[in-house]
Amino acid sequence: MNVLAQLGIVVTGLVFAVVLLALNFWRAILFLFPHSVRVEPEAPADQMDLPLELAETATQLANLGFVPLGSHEERPRLQRATRSYDWAHPGERVFATAYQAADGSPRLYFLTPLAPEGFVITAGYRRPALDLPGGVYRSGSLEDAPPERLLRAHLRRMEGVTPAGDFSWEGRVEAGRSWYRGLGRKEIRRQNLQGLLWTVMALAIVASAFLGGRAT
């Protein structure tokens, strides 16, 4: 094989590795350091800039007895923040959080922190099902379910657990931080394992290219 052909193979491999790293390196960081995601308050309820795409969801939540709390942002390293909009139903001991997916479609999930530690999460989109022993962590989904049906499913899944007490905006932000620091780590790592594997492959390609170049 001549030098130009060898060079072409090396350059192609490096370009492929760079693309893999651009798409997956942040996921590898998230797998290794789930607690690195920053969860910060963004705006209180009276200043919440709700997107038009979430207006129907907000109306449905209001009809179910939820009151707006405010918005918060979640920012993984090397990524733009995702803005989420929060409501609470203190009587049912449930938070509702809506946000826009990457394609702009509305997404909704219900969240109940548990005492002394734990979460019940029910999403209206595909989400890995996870039920830890002792009922301290229950995560699941009902794809495309309307808020009323989703809430009923969430309340059923809360049977036998003890909700925490603070259903304020501050309590919602702290629940997000606690999730990333603690019981959410297993779910995050399950979701981002593939990103870690692709990152390792990309770094191996880069190392092979440089070590191979030195060997020649």
C-alpha cells in the first residue's frame, strides 16, 4: 500500500473519530459524572415564558388542579441547557414538569420525591422502566398518554410510599439536584452507556492513528 493510500485511511479514520467524539463525548462525561449536571432556577411563576407549544399542556394541568411554580434549567457539561416548566399539586403531592424535546414536541412527566429518599417518576414519553427494591425509586412511562391518564397512573404507583413535604418551586429545583446526585445516576448511566462506548472507540481510533504513524 502506497503512502497516499495509507494517509487517506488515517485521515478518514480521524474524521470518523472526530464526528463520534462530537456526538458522544458529552454523553460519556454524563455517564461518568451524572452529578455534574447543573440544575438552576430560571424564572418564577409570574415571569415564566411558556412556549406556545406547551400552552395546551399548561391548560390541561390547570384543569387537574396544578398551580405554576416557575421554570428551571438543566445543563450537562458541553451542552446547551434544557429549560423546563414546573407545576405542583400540593394536595396530591405531585410535581408536573413540561419541556420541549429536540424536535420541539411537548413532553410532560410527573415527579414525587419520597421521604427520606427516593422518587416516583411517570413520563408521557418513552422512558426506561426501573423499580428498585423497597419502592424507593419507581420510574416508568405511558407514551402519548394525556395528562389526566398519566396522573392517575402516577398516583397508583405512589401507593405504599411516603412523599416528601416541600412542593414549592425551591423544593422542585432541589429535587432535580438530588436526582442527579443520587438515585438518578443508575438511570442516567443506562441511557448514556452507548455514548461512553462510542467515545472509547473514537479515542482508540485516534490513539491507533498516532501510534501507527510513529511506528512507520
